[in-house]
Amino acid sequence: MKQNRKTKIGLTLTAVLLSGLLVFTSFNRDEKLFLIDKNLDIFYTLVRELNLFYVDDINPTDLVKTSIDDMLESLDPYTTYIPESEMEDFKFMTTGEYAGIGAVISKHDKQVVIAEPYEGFPAQKAGLKAGDILLEVAGKETQNLSVEDVSNLLKGPANKVVSIKIERPGQKKKLDIDIVREKIQIDAVPYYGMLDDETAYIRLSNFTQNCANEVKKAFVELKEQHQAQSLILDLRSNPGGLLMESVKIVNLFVPKGSEVVSTKGKVKQWDKVYHATENPIDTVMPIAVLVNRGSASASEIVSGALQDLDRAVIIGNRTFGKGLVQTTRDLSYNAKLKVTTAKYYIPSGRCIQALDYSHRNEDGSVGVVPDSLISEFTTKKGRKVYDGGGIVPDIKIDLDRISSLSINLMRDFLFFDYATKFASEHESIATPEEFELTNEIFNDFKAFVKARKFSYQSETEEAFNELLKTAKEEKYYEIAQAEFEQLKIKIGHELDKDLEAFKEELKEILTDEIVTRYYYQKGAIKSAIKEDKGIDKAKETLKSPAAFSNIFSKGKIISMNTNPRPVYPGEYALTAGVYEA
């Protein structure tokens, strides 16, 4: 999602850097101030000379922005510069609120399309559908505009009309639509409900402002109106957000006064311990928290604190391992700096940061905490837990790695395009709980993929081609040419065979895409719940008091983080270029 001259730059950066320098001796402070002034002077004269003499025209704003971004990237991925032009996106990240039409847009085949209209908001109420191509927005053609530019055109003052022209796949006539912008508030809790007569389920997708109240409201309703006896809190793929919201959510389930998290950084005056300050609403109901490698930051505070306080069983996969705290500082010209100021520590005393950005490898890469530096801590009841990165679940679930076939089908928008075609041919489908993707639909999808002349290389083939290239460069290919050719045949793939081999995985992704067309995000969650290994394991654990209680036995070891967090090729690239509108 989503500068000016010497004096302004110098004052801004000096003020920001000074906040962390006060703890040094007078000698160090004066030395560092001199180095700051010296290097800012060099930077200013360099930009001035480029502007005067570079062979082509330069954009000073873009040039300085690039230099700032590269400088901050050398520190960590979370320390970022936010210019005034990106302030709306920053506000959305922290509040979940913006003014626009209420949709997700993305680039597809050089066209900007509606990826998903939000249920109940202007885009959906105006009849926009996923797959609609945005031809014009506010009188401007979108053909040569970036997704970000189109997003900015669709956003604007609430209660004002924005005119768009769209092309709908399967229809020849282009449609002109006027949409009245509204304030868009995305629910942090996209779905909650009862999974059976006893088990409540709450899905929390981010930690935006007031999300704790949304969780509280959902829980109270499920407990009082549906007599819930246990709770599953789903934090999978929740990237985190506001620290205080995580503290408030933990406070719902632990006694007043309990320590939830603490922060420690360079400026000791900013170090703080956060406690549960309110009376809880339930301290005895069995709770299971679902996490995965996409659960980060505030998600790790909630799951880690509930684990350390022996209040909930954590189920799933090791979490991301983001234990760094960011503070927003004001800069000149309405810009901001989001800067890492501390690390956070959960009640046992462990820090869950996985990567050490301050001590990089010789090649500049970032290493994980080595096993030799991993320390042991204990939970409230005496279980053994370890630092070194992320929250290790009490109950681990084998991580289903998505296939190269699925990743490439996503990248080529083939799931998306087929769902668009399907929705144009079927006015309605069964409810999310009842919809089944039949073999007939899947065979039609296979024919659709082949008709689009889809082809791809598996990761094994890509690695083999690199090996082949190196072998030829180093003159080894001729020595073992026959073996190379045999291996090439053995690891080769056939599309028909792969489509059948990964049938269940493909059906699951396609089901999600189709159900979203008719029932939006809430419907997709309802549909996915039917066959979810994490939810099934959580229900099984919660329904067995003996098994649940045994998890919290004194001396029990929650295994060390001996392996770095796995990152699979393409796992994050699939969401690149997606914007709110």
C-alpha cells in the first residue's frame, strides 16, 4: 500500500537524530553533531550539482525521496519516510478508515480492475463487480496511470461524486456510473460466529484503532446470546498494527494488573511496561489462538502474552518474529518519519524479534538469532519457552506449502479471471456453507487454463536451469551431458498431470475466489471454515478438558526456535500493486 533545501533538511534530520543522542557523553554528542552537519552539507551540494549539470532533467523530490528510502532501508524495513502525498494511506493503515468508494483495485494486463468491492459500501451499492475494468475515473483515462494514481483519483472528500467509466467482461456496452464517496471503515473483525453449540470463533484481520472494542463486542454477544463455552481467536496472517489495541485485547481475558508487554530502547525515558488496566470480561473460558508465519507484531504480543500467562493454547505455525516498536515523528512540510525506537518483550521477559538488523552479515544480508544466543524463559505456570524469533505454538500444524502451479496461476490472474467468467454465467450459487466446487466446474477451469495457453516452470526446473547455465559456463556440461538430459526429463512436468496432482489445492483457492464474488469477504471466511486444519485442531483441543489442561503442565517445554522463518518464493509478490479505493 500505501524536501526541500539545506536548512529544512538539516533541521529535520538533526532533530530526529538528536532524540536518540542525549544518552551519550558530551564528546560523542559533539562529534556526532559535526558528522551530521558535515554529511548533510555534502548531500545538499551533491543534489545542487546534479540539478545544475546532470545531462537530463532530474526531479529533486523523487531523487531525495529515493535517497531517504535507501538510507532507511539500510536500518530495518519498518523505519520509513512518509511524505505528505502518502499520508492518507498511512492513516488507513492505523485507523482502517478513508474516504472513497470502498473497493480493492489492482493492475491486470495493463488495465486497472476492481479486485474486490467491499460489501455495503458505495462500489458494491453502485453495482460494481470484481473484474470490472476501470477505463476512466473523474474524466481521466486510466490506461497510462498506475494503480496508486487511480486509487488517489477514486479517493477524495466524503459525500462528493466521482464519475467512472467501466467495461464489464462479457458485455460490449461500456457503463458510466456516478458514485458518492463515503467514509470507509474496514472492520477489523470481518467475521465472528458459532462453529457449533459450544465453540465461538472470532477472526481478527488487523490491529487498527478500536479493534479491541470490536473483539469485545463480538465475544460478549457470542457468550451471552449463544452461550459459548470456548473461544477460537484467529490471528492468522494478521500483520499487526497498534500496540495499545493488542494490550486491550489481552486485557479482555487476563486479570487486571497483569503485565502484557514492555518496551525497551535507546531512550530510557521512553521505556514502558504495559499492564491490563481494566477489569476483564472472562478469565476462565478455554481459549485457542490460531497463528501462522503471517502473524506479526501486535498479533505476536497477543498470542505471546496469552501463552506466557498460560491463558490460551497457541495453535498453528511459528509466527513472523517482529519484535520492533515504531514511533511516528513529525517532519517539516507535513511529512512523517516512522522510526524503530524500541523492542518489545512479553511477560516471560523474552523478545520475539527474529532478525538482527543491527549486526548484518558481511554480504549485507540479515541473519537470524543464532542458537548459541537463544535463552530460556518460563511462563506463569513454569513452562519453558525460548526467545530467538516469533512465537512457537503449543500445538504445531504442518504448514501446507502452496505449489508453484498455484502461485503462477495466481500471478497470471487465472483464478480471478475464471471466477469473473463463472459469475457472469451464474446468477447465484449456494450459501458459503453449502457451496461445493464440483468436478464439472473444475474440469471447466482446466479447459479455461489450457485455452489461455498457460505455461510455467516449477521451482525445481528453475533451479535446474540455473545449474545447467553454471555447468555450461564452467565447462562441466559436456562431461555429464547425458546425465543432465536424463535429469531434465525426470523433473519435467506436464500441465494436465499437475492440474490433477494439485487438484484439491486448486479447488480450495478457486472456491474462495468464486464465493467472494457472491458473498464477499465474510462469505469466503465462512466457506473456508468448513475444511480448516487449524480450526479442526483447535475445536478438538478445546473439547477435551484433560488435553487442554495438560498443555499447561509445569516443566513442559515449548520447543526452541532452531530454524529460521521459512519464506517461499512468491508468497508476498502476489499482493503487490493492490490498493484501496
